[in-house]
Amino acid sequence: MQDRVHGVVTNILGRDRFELRILDTGRFNEHNYKNWACIRIAGINDPELYPGNHPGLPESIPMEKLKNREVQCFIMARDNDGNAVAVVQCVN
């Protein structure tokens, strides 16, 4: 079963990461979550991680649109830095 966290995006940390102020967590989560978490969006291949020519890839993903939005995150894994990698769904 995957973990679930619900909260408000407070800060954009890069092309695929944001800071989440956690409002609620899943009842049966495997991991413990405090008031804040760094979330990395699953499925975004950040050009900074994969240098070279990427035809058709936009210069930047419009992450700023997530700021101050309420989201639900379904945690799929953890990256090497300990960030939660999640599928993210906007609630409002």
C-alpha cells in the first residue's frame, strides 16, 4: 500500500520538487510524516539531471502554478536524497 499525504504547496524547489506543508496523512501510511515534506513529482525527467539536447522538451515545467495549491500526494518511492517521489493531484 502506498503512503498518502495531503497539504499545501508552500515553496517550489526546482523543476520537479516542491515543499509541502502537511495537513493530513493517510491512516495506514508506512512512513511517519511531520509538518513538512519535500516532494518530487514522479515521471518528470528534469533536464538538469539529463544534460544534452532534448528536442520538444519545454524550457521549464510550470511548477509555479502549484504554489499555494492544496494537493494530495501518493508516495511511490524515495529518491537518493530521501525526498518522497509521488503522483500529485490538485485538490483545489
